[in-house]
Amino acid sequence: MALSVAYRNDMRMTFLKVLTVVGLAAGATLPAVASPLIFNAAGKISGGGSLSGTVTIDPATGSLVAADLSLTLIQTFVFSANVGGIPNYANSGLFVIAADDSAGSYPVALLGVQETSLIGYDGGPISPASDVIFANGDFYTITSGKFDLLSVSPSGSNTIGTFGATGMVAGNPLGGSVKINVTTGAVLSSTVTATIPRTYKLNSNIGGVPNYANSGLFAIIVNEAGGAYPIAILGLVENDLVGYAGGPISGASSFFLADGTRFGLDSGSLTATPEPSTFACFGLAGGLLMVARWRRNRV
């Protein structure tokens, strides 16, 4: 009887010790972490895009160590530069209407029609072999496309037809129009548009600027992986990053393309991943619970 009483008292003390350790693990202030911390980035970009990835910060020194961000932007491209027509493009048997993005470079739209020339053209399907092609080789196929004759107008002895473009690309509607001299078959102009989600990796030239542009924000700046655009400017309501533990990303943050186009941030945050020392404390508490269970089974 005395042994059982002593055992119960011993177990009660062990349990109280375990509760004390668990309480310390959950609520104690841990020493400053010497190693950098990884923060998960999350955000919603204006127009339907998104931000994800990580930023690594050393809160002891306030220095930015690294960034590995994924930025998805919903971009609208207008294919209006370097417009032309190519019969039997790449021996495909298609007459291709080609146009560059309005900046005069990639992406390029290649719109194929099942014609040998555009003399007398009155509209029809856009070939499913048609694509929007980017400089890195990414391409998006145009589906369910067609050109509809919207109007005709005389130009001297020639007739100019305006054709509306419809279809789908990357899950979004294709739009705009093309003007064709249907007397000579020449493609005159294009305002074909396509909205395409594009994902970029941002992990180069990372830096921090206190009170960026007198905004009162500490700005984390990151370039696209190749060192060019797009560029992310993430504002934090901080003077510096010493002791930084995470928090919201300011709605004044911006993402810029090479042509100056800006995308805003609707909402975002940086959240610290769990620290190894936290797991260690809970591991110790769990170990004591296992010891208590072992001792109970022994008696």
C-alpha cells in the first residue's frame, strides 16, 4: 500500500515537471537565433496574379541572405508591330499572319489560315497549329479561333477588309482585329490581343533599402533570375530587419516590367518557418512524457 502511494506521489511530481517543461517550450522567450531564418512569402497580385516562395533573412544583423520567389502576372499582349503575311509558312501549307508584341519583340503571334494567299479572303477558321511564342521558347496554342469579316472599305482600286479575331489562348479570349488588302493579299495591320498568365522566378540582385523613396517602408528588392525584369519591390513597415519576425507586406509594394508596366499587391505576408529550437523544446517535453509512461508500466 505504501509503495502504491509513493508511486502515485512520484508520478504526480513527474507530471508537474512535464507540464512545466511544456509551458516553457510554449511560452518561454528563446535566445536570439544566430542563423538566418527562412520566411514564406505569399501574396495576391492585382489582376489575378500571385506571389509565393521564400526570403531568407538574418535577424541578428538585419541582412538579406537570399530570395527565391515565384511571381505570376496576368499580362495582356497587343500584337501590332512588324505585321506581315507568310505563304506556306515552314512548309505547313498555311498562310501565316505574323505580328510581334507592341514593343517590337517577343512574344510573337503566328496565326495560320488554310489559304495559299489572302487575295479575296473573306474570313474563316484560324488553324489550331497557331501559337503565341515567347523568347524563352514557351508557347501557347490558339484554339477555336476564327477571323470574321467585319467591314470592307475602298482604298483607290483596292479593297480593305477588317477582320475580327476570336478564339482562346491560355484559357483566355483572343481578341482584336486584322486589316487585310484583299485585292493584293497584303496584311496591313493588327491589333490582335491575348491575355496570358506568365510565371517568373525572382532570385537575383536581392537588396534592402530603408525608407525607400521616403515612404517610411523598408523595401526588399529582387530581380528576375537573369538579373533583368520583372523586378519586385516589397515594402515592410520596418526601419530595418534587425529582429524581424515576419508580418504583412505593404499594399504599396510593386512589380515592374521592362516597359514600365506596374502591377500592385492586393495583400501579402512574410511568415517565419518554425525554428529548430522550438522543435527541440517540444521534443524534450515529449521525451519526459515517454519516461513517465515507462515508469508507470514498470510498477
